[in-house]
Amino acid sequence: MTGITIPRLSSTRDIPLFISFRESMPDVQRIDLLDPAEVARFGGIEIVARGVVEGFLSGIHRSPLRGFSVEFTEHRAYQPGDELRYLDWKILARADRLFVKQFEQETNLRAMILVDASRSMAWSGAPSRLTKRAYADRLAAALALILLRQRDATGLITFDEVVREVVPARVKSGQWARLVRGLVDTPDGQGTVAEAALVRLTSLLARRGLVVLVSDLLFDRELALTALRYLRHRGHQVIVLHLMDPGEAELSGPPEVRYRDPESAASVVVRPRELARAYQATVRREIDAWRMACRRHGIAYYHVLTDMPFGMALRLLA
């Protein structure tokens, strides 16, 4: 019988911050499309996130997240220079006067990114891959940078059994550095109680905004969905990024192996070949259950493997 120990990468707390992007980033185009583990070797969270965002934005012709907060508010009289596409033709036909539709600007969006820092997120199925937590940190940092570049107020909550770090949504100078510091300062935790972080979030988003949950979703689905439904009821746009290591999607290994739960002392000895088919079916059912439950309540759900290039993960949100 072979025992499997959970591989751990270096803690993000050891990654140096505030290194010049231009000096440290290799001359590589579209690193957002490279293997995440290879990209992570370029440097710390800031370096990687900046490189990913530069590559990602160079491959599109519009702001990827535009429209999250743009909502019609009122009419105003047409002024020379206004875009004709915003003219209200119904008013023109009825009153023979030119009015344009006025919209809230993207600066009115308040976004909160929630990152699961529980012990299960510190797992990787192979030494050559990032842990789920390392992947989540870099993806969250890249997403935050895109939002802030759009002048969208962006904040962060990290959590395990309790809320660990809270960075209120701001758009002022230095906010991205504060968000990255919040990720770096959060240690790997133990269990997961997502609903506590989601409840805390409701007090931080007084008006409608964007909520992005980045997690492996290894917690009570019904309790978490209750909190997510409440956020939707309050008018927030909610996105769930379900992270999974490729090693979790399929059961493989030696003829007999012991698996250990990273968040408890529980362990079990199994023969992977005998259980592989049933295991895959169970994983598919779990993914489908999350997807259908989220869809039923107007929550966007995306399943993301940790070997997916960061740019492709960001593209899911475009």
C-alpha cells in the first residue's frame, strides 16, 4: 500500500512584493495563455497578475467586463458630440426633441472578490501544478487589476472557518497593492464556512454590485446557496468560480492507496482502479448540482481546472 502526502508549494507569504514589472517580466507574449505553473515561475503575485492582464487585454478589442454596472438612469437633452446610438428615437418621434439615454458609469460598480483560503485549497495533485490556492490568488489579483483599470471600486475577502482579511472596495491609488497584500497575508486555513464570509459581505455592499466567489466549493452547498441567493435578492451580480485540480476530476494512482482529508484527520484506503468510474460519476454529479443550483437562482457558475491558462479563465467572465 502506498501513502500519498499532499504536495505543498511555497507559501505566498514568501513571495516578494512591489517588484518592477518591466524589469522582471520575461519577453514573452500572451503569457495569459501559457501553463499557469510556468507563468507562476516568472515571479510573485503582482508580477504574474500584471503579465497576465497585459497579455489578456492585448488579445481583445474591448473592456472584458464592461456592462457589469452600466444601467440606464435617466434622459437628458442631446448635446453636440453625444453618441447617436444613445438617442431615444421614441421620444424623438413623439415630441420631435432630441434626448439621449444616460447611463451609470463603470466607476459606480463596487466589486468584491471572495477567495477561499481553507486547507483543501492548499492542495495540488502533482508537484508540477499550482495549488488551488496559488491559482486562486493569481486569478483574483488579475481580475482585481482589470476591474480597477476600469475605475471600478474593488475589494477582497479571504476566509476559511472565519473571515481572515477584509479590504473594502475602493478605487483610489494603491488599492491593488492593498488587495495583493490581503491575499499574501492570509495563511492557509483549516475548514471552510463560506456562509460567514458571504454574510459579512452584505454589510460591505450597501448598493448593487458584483460578487465573485473563488473556491473549490468543498463546503455545505445549501448553506452557501442560501447566502448567495440572498445576495442575488439584494440585486448583486454573483459569479462562482469553481476551482478543481485535474487530479480531483479523476481517480488514479497505485493499486492501493490511502487518501487523507486535508481539513481533518480522516483517511481512507481505496483501490483506485475499482472505484474510478463511480468516482468520476460522483464528481460529475457534484459539478452538475452546483451548476444547476446556481443557474436556477441567476448565479453565473464556471468550472475551472487549475491547469487552465489564466487568460482562458478570465475570458469566461467576458
